[in-house]
Amino acid sequence: MNATVVILFLIIVAITLVITYYAAKRTKTANEFYTAGGGLTGLQNGLAIAGDYLSAASFLGIAGSIALTGFDGFFYSIGYLVAYLVVLFIVAEPLRNLGKYTLADMINARFDAKKVRGVAALSTITIVIFYMIAQLVGAGALIQLLFNIDYWVAVLIVGVMMTIYVLFGGMTATSWVQIIKAVLLMAATVVISFIVLSKFNFNIATMFTKMKTATPLGADFLNPGVKYQNPLDTISLMTALVLGTAGLPHILMRFFTVKDAKTARSSVMWATWIVGIFYILTVLLGFGAAAFVGSEKIVEANAAGNMAAPLLAQVLGGDFLMSFVSAVAFATILAVVAGLVLSGASAFAHDIYGQIIKKGKITERQQVLAAKYAALGVAVLSILLALFAQNMNVAFLVSLAFCIAGSANLPVIVYTIFWRRFNTAGAISAMLSGLISALVLVSISPSVFSPTEGAAIFVGDPIFPLTNPAIISVPLGFLGGYLGTVISGKTDFVRYAEVKFRANTGYREK
């Protein structure tokens, strides 16, 4: 165990705990717990969104995927980046104008029905669980490598830390942890990328030429088809990544932390620049790991390649740089899982408990207390599930969460905003058809069943051929919403006119 690693980890933990301590003093009401009182600026929220988005999948998973599979690994970077255009042009402003705390609030602005709110909350919790597993797997692998402790102990440590942030600091603590983490992550990525470029004499052409012979894949390293040999699989993955972001509950929740729609748009603009620069630099991280660490060492440290970035840092800058990068990765995971726990807790406490069970007759204190209990439950469940997913690539796990988000949430968001005839039956059928189809297809896909032992959760032949079912499940979500609306035939044009006016102006009656 390296003393530098311990010191930097303790510094990160100390900073985040101090933030949580001060945030706890300012978190008394439900509004402060869920949205930090709506007081973040565009830049602050943009950094926090980037902090939420640049998860273990981005920093650990994508670097490993590029290092091991070359061009195919870069598909994740492309998809994650393009996704922000969907968020910017379709979701950000209407969501901020119509919602209050959760996605269900936004949908319920048009359909005042408990069934709609309940299904939206169920979808949110499902996505949160998938995403949480990915972050905890990355955290477990990282801490296991650095401290030489058992994987389950490492996962438990991260689980306890994230729960502390949410229970005591709410959205204020979570936001500032994400802001600090985003700055540190960008700094670490830029430093490593600069060193990698220097190894190639700052010549991009030279770097690409040398990569043709730097890995066992040879020239194929720079071509698609190493991992995704089925073109439909590639298209399906990209569909999930590009459309899924607009349905991720912990990203959507961030738009309620600003005062108005203008600031929400500003947040997305800042986040897009930060995220864009990062994802371009993931090429350098992946190439550097492949060239200077080697695929054998990467796989030896973690079969899925999740430790490529820390190992590259060690080769380029010794124990200090590796310790810094690892500490930043740890902060990355803590920030993201805190946001996920908060979004899952809000779905249960605000939507299910506060609005459905208690019918809105709930005090601020009761709602905050319910959210804290829910946060504890989400954390425990995610920790238990993460213990069985140790050998799965975190970028892939997150892509499944994106698939469910794009299939279950995006159709109902788009229809709510833009389709005049859309109704309650359509909203429920859109969410359920997208959610159920994504879960069923994933459960019979190569991600779950593989003839090769250790390549998936179970040994066997998959029934569904694609590793990510978004190309099927996203259209099914839209189709379900259309059929549910047309078959039921009920409409409320007056309510739609009101929602459209509010979505575009942000006007609310006093």
C-alpha cells in the first residue's frame, strides 16, 4: 500500500466530508434537499452536470475499451457527446419549466394521474440501480487494486461514503462534490493526455501510425469491427447512448437546481464544452494505455479493462500520478453515485410516498425523512447487486442504463411536450413498453448468456443476438405510447395548450 495513495485518498474524503458538513446546515426543506434551493448558476450547474455525466464508465470504462478494442471503444465517447444535443434542443428548457423535483413532476404537469407518476418513479429507480452497479463495480476494482483489499470491502466503503453525502448534505453537498470532481478530473485527463502526446512528439499522425503496430490487433486497432462485428449491434449501442442521456433521471434532476430555463440552457452549454473536451481526450488515454501499458497488463489488473487509466498514469508519472488519478477516479465515483442515490430516493420519497401514498398531504420534514430512508434502501440494494458484477466492463453496464432511459423515459418526454393527442393511457404504455422490452431483451442477450464461461453472467446461448437492445426497445417505447393513445381515444386539448405555454415561457400562476 503506497503512502501517497493513502494521503491523496484521505484528502479527497476530507474535502467531501467538509462540504457535506456545511451543506447539512443549509439543507432543511425538501426544496433544498432535492434541488439545492434552485440557487446554482449556469457555470456551477454545468460543471455539476459534467461531474454527474463523467462517471466511472467515462474515465475508467472508455479508456479501457479503447485500449483493448481500439476504434470500437471510441463509440462510447461519440455517443455520450452527441447525446447532449438531444438534451439541449429537446429536453432542458421544457423540463425546467414544467417540473419541480423529478421527471414524474414534469409528466404530471399534463397528466395529473397517480398511475403515471408511479410508473415514472419505477422507471427512474430501475435506471438508477443499473447505473449504480456500474459505478460501484468501477470503485471496487479501483480500490481493490490500490489497497489490495477484497472487492466486497471496497464496494462497501464506497457505498457508505455515498450514503453519508446524500443523507446529510442532499443536493447541495452532491452538487459541490460534483463540481470539485469535474475540475480535478479534467485536470488529470489533460495532464495525462499532454504526457501521452509528448511521447509521440506532439504529432497526431505519428501517434496513429505507431498504434498500427503497438497492439496485438495490428492495423485493425484503428478500424471498427473488433468488438462490434454486427453492424446492427453498433447502431443499437449508439441509439442507446445518443437518446438515453435525455432520459437519465440523475441528469434531468440537475435542471431543477437552477432558477429558470435560461440558466438551464446555459448549464447544458457549459456541460457540453467540458464533456466534449474530455471525450476527445479519451482517445489519448486509450491509445496511451494500449501503447505504454499493454493489453496483457491491463487485463491482468482487471479483465474488463477498467484499470487502464490508473495503470497508464503509473507508467507515465510514477506512483504520485497514479495516486492522483486514482484519487480523482474515486472522487468521480463518489460524486456520481451520490447523484444517483439522490435521484432514486426522490423518485420514491417524493413521487411514490409523498404524492401517491400520502396524496400530497406531507410535511417538509416527513418528505426529507422519507428521502433519507429511501436513499439508504437504494444504496444497500445497489451494493448487493454490484457484488455479482465484478467482471463486467463499467462502460457496458452504463450503456444498458442508457438503453432503459431512452426506451422508457424519452418517448413519454417527447410526446408530453410535442403531441397534442397524447393522453394518460399513452404515457403509461410508452413507459411500460420501453421499460419491459429493454429489460426482457437484455436478459436474453449476449450480455447475460454466453457460450464462453466467464464472458457473461450465465453460460449458454443467447436468444437475442444484440448486446444492447436499444434499436428495438426505443421504437417500442414510442410505438407503445402511440398505440396506447390511439386505442384509448381520450384527449385533453386544454391541458396540452397550458403545458405547451408553460414549457415555452416558464410561466406559473402565483
